Amino acid sequence: MSLDDETIQQSPFRRPGWIAAAVVVGLLVIAAVVVVVVNALSSEDDAGPAPRPSESSTAAPAPSEGATGGSSVCGLDDVKMSGKLDQAPATTWDYAGTTPFPVSDKFGPADQTDAGIKMCFARTPEGAALAASAGVGYLMNPSTIQPWREYALAQGPIRDQVLSAPPSSTDVTSEIRNEVSAFRLLSYDGDTAQVDVGVTVAGNGKTAYLSIVMPLVWEDGDWRVNYSESDLTERPAQLPNLAGYIYWEG
């Protein structure tokens, strides 16, 4: 199945008027995976101090046991075993539920699963950043969490632990909107990558910002999420803004 171009739209957040005025109150861990569900936006009077982006974990994960790597599952031939990113590649926008996330004709996603989860990203710094950003988009929506992790979690005991947990139900108000806005590529060596994804959350006339670090491993021809035991208990970092991040442009 090919990428459905009809779902790709311009970002609804790319306009002036969104002002940082609040912080997120409801952050939940769903089925032991780092998942942000925004239940409400409170006033600044209720907020604690926001950690800086540098406080996010930066240690690169070890490849999961039995990882086979291999060539791209859908034939993306561009491969880079090292590199950094100082700017975002050209992208458009797709959606996980109501959450926009970036996509690229060159770096992926180039295919989708039977459940509609976009997959197959290039083995490049750009592909890793896009894979992490798409993953965060799916994690921000209760209806897409399970089908995404069935495809995207790396093989190993953590995958078995997460998938064996019963699905969690959440009550996310339709007045809250999330956007996968920006990223920082913390590390990349072609086999593993660590991507810090910046999320904009808006609702009730207020805006908040989150940082979610995604540990990736190249496995079975695509980027997979390689959680460790410590990752399962970490909460996303609450930020005052996304200064220092590279914004996706669509």
C-alpha cells in the first residue's frame, strides 16, 4: 500500500496568534510506554518550573538483541551511517487522528501497514528524525497507540512486556490539539539514533510545549523504537518553548 496523498495537508498551527500561556496538567503513562495524553491546560499559576531541553536523556540505546538491520523494507536506497541535521528536509503534513506530523517523499514514510500506520523511513538522519516524529504523533492519539507499537517496537522483552499489557482507555477532550512541531537529533550512527521531538499542545486559548525523546534502532529494514527499562518510567519534559529545536516546515 502506498502513502495516501489525500491525507496530507498544511499544518493548522502555521499561523500567528499562538502564544505560550500555560503548561500541561495531565501527563499519563499508557501501558508502560512513554505516552502523553493531555487532559487539560491549566493557568501558569498552577505550573511548576519547566525543565530545559538539555535535561532530556541523551544516552544512545544499545541495539535490541537479535536485531538484523537489513536493507530498507520498501526499497529506500539512500543510506547514511553517520551525520547530523542542522535544518529540516522538505516535508508536508499527514495526520495521526487530529495530530499533524511531517512526512517526506524522499525520506519516508513510503508505505503503510494494513492498520494504516505509516512506515518505512530512510536509513539516514532525516529518516530517523521523521520516524521518531511520526511515532510521537501516533502516541498522542489513543486510537493509534496500539497499532503503531505493534509495528514499531523493536524485538525483545520490552516489546513483549508492552504488547501484553491491556490497552488503556483515556478521555482526551476534543478541544485539545497537538502538533509534532520540531526535533533535535541527539545522536545517529546508522544503527541507532536518539531523537528529541518537540510537541506543541494547544487548547482553551493556551499553548504548552513538550519534549519526548525517542530511542531508535535499525531493525528489519526500518527504524524501530528501542525502549529500555529506564525509558518506561520517564515522563516527557515540559518546556517553556521550543528554542533550540529545528522546526518542521510544511
